[in-house]
Amino acid sequence: MGKIDRREAQRFSLSVPLRVRLGTRTAPEELVATVNLSERGVYFETASPVREGLGVHLTLEMPPEVTGVPVTLWNCAGEVVRVERRNGSAKVGVGVRIDHWKC
């Protein structure tokens, strides 16, 4: 049986610079790039320790391909919903559900 896709919004395979704070708003900021994104979530890779359920603060310029409007700066809060270990890599893939955003 195949994997069920629970995504509620179309994903776009776009690499967009992403500023991430894992945990609190005062946590150190990390600069990464998205692997894919939608209006409801982002997926990126990091070497930082991360676990499902962790709160995340994100800042990115959301591209028009995703929203249908000119580029806007999004400040978001969300939760890690997926962590994928990469074979042979120090990085993990991280899926974040965006719960709140401010443009």
C-alpha cells in the first residue's frame, strides 16, 4: 500500500532562503534553504538537532508561484511534523506545518 499524502496545499519544489529558529524566538537563527514549500508548510534540511513537536519560527520571502501575489515577507510560527534521517548525511529533512504567519 502506498503512502498517504495528507497535504492540504499544493507543494512547490523551490529553493528559497529561509531563516529558522528552532524552539524559542530567542534561539540562534540558522540560514537554510527550502526544498519545497506551500502556504501551509515548508520542508528544509538542517544539521541542527530537531524533533517532531518542536516549535519553529521562520522568516522567508514567499514567492508568487506559491501565493499568486508579489513576493511578500512572511514571519511564521509552526511545528515540526516530520523528521527524516538522511543515509550518509549529517543533515535531516524537516517538515514544518505553518500555524501562524504575519506578512
